Amino acid sequence: MPAEHRFAVLIDADNISDKYIRFILDEISYEGVATYKRIYGDWTKPAMAPWKKVLLEYSIAPIQQYGYTTGKNATDSAMIIDAMDILYSGNVDGFCLVTSDSDFTRLAARLRESGMDVVGMGERKTPKPFVVACNKFKYLDILAAQDAENKQQTARTPEVKQKKEDIKERLIKSKAEEVKKKDKIVIPVPEGFEEETDLKPEMTTLETIEKAVQMIIRENSGEDDWVFIGDIGNMLLKRYPDFDVRNFGYQKLTPFIRSMSQFEIRSEKHGSSMLVYVKEKESKK
């Protein structure tokens, strides 16, 4: 069994809310194991009080950094210095930088130059330069909103679990069409989360993803025009670090691609696994 990737999780408490902590640690657990868990801020400030309640519960080490002067962010400097110390220690395979601050763009790029796997996490307000500097980027406000919506649906309708696939398919298609028409993400925002109306998202749009899938198929298909869906997912992530089907209301890549009318999907049994292939429909060529 291959060893798990070791990650240093570094959180900028100045612009990330404590309500995202569960999503931060859940997401990084899909990538590997969190060897370091550190959070940076001036813990003498009253605004940091909510974070103090979760530090012990999730075993996160708080790093105290006083603001030496007005208008300068000493927290950023402390986090960058620690990241470089951890990099040179050779104890990790990657970094998870949790912030919506573009000041960490150069740090993310520098860590990647050293062969590190860099996962970024922040809100949709995160500037694009930092997003694309990471190998992957997760939008925490979207993950939190979807989680709250799923819980509300389960509590409201006990039958949803039995009819989940049919209901989800209709909701998914409706959301995808709304995203395409308005060029914005429309996701219910649970109580306690800041609602941003008429938001022009910084994240990669559905239209851009559709065009990229078309190009990937044309560039990589064989004589039969079919491309393995796993290869499509990997190439999309390399081109767009913030690509995540959950950004568009999906849980898996196959139904996401199926919702796009210009593509055809084929499944075939291979041992105990099901392989899925995609190609463009003839009328779209």
C-alpha cells in the first residue's frame, strides 16, 4: 500500500472563518494526511475568539503574531516564513494554504517550483492569480452551502433518499442551465453565511469547461473518437486548478458531463469496475 501524501495545513485566520474548519480538514483528508496543522493570527484580538473554540477540538496549533504597525499584515509574513522552514525540513509532500488573500500567490508558485503539491482553499472572492498558482483550489463557501442544502433536504423529506437520483438529476440540469444563461453560480446560502447577490464569480465558468472538454476530446481521441472520462477530469484539473464538479451542483464527473448536450457517454464493464468514455456527438462537429 503506497504511503499517504503528507501535507502542511497553514490557515490565515485573518480572512478565513472558523465555520469552514470541518470542510478544510475533510477536503485535505481526500488528498493525504495533515502532518502540520497551524493557524496564524493575532490571538489578542476579540475577532479571533470564535477560532479559539475549535483549535483544541481539531488539534490545530495557533501561531501568535502581533501586528507591529497599522496597515501591515505581519500574519502573512509569519505564515510565509513557516512555510519555507517546513519546505526545507523535507517532512512533507505538499501544502494546503487556506486563505483568500492574493499576497500568498508567490508563495504557492515557489512551493510548486520545489515539487510540492499545493492545494489552495478560500472563498469565491479569492483573486484569480492565487487560484491558478495552486495545483488545486477549493471554494469553501460553495462546499458549506451545498452541505447545508443537503441537510435541509434530508430533514425536510424522508423520501428523498429513496428517490435521490431522479430528484438530483432534475436539480442538476436546472442549475447547469441557470449557470450557463446568467454566467453566475446560484447556490442557496445557509443562515450564518454571507450572501453575495448578483455575484460575477471569479471561478472558471461552465462555458469555459464545455469548450475545454471539446478540445480535450479532439486532441486525445483515437480512431473511434472516444476518450476515457478519467483522463478528461485530470486534464481539466491541470488546466483549471479551481475545477470541481461541486461548483456546479454535481457530486461526480459523469453526471456533470452527461448534462452537456453536445457529448455522448458510453459505459463498459471491465472486471469489477465500470469504465466511462466520452465523445462529441456527430451533429456538434
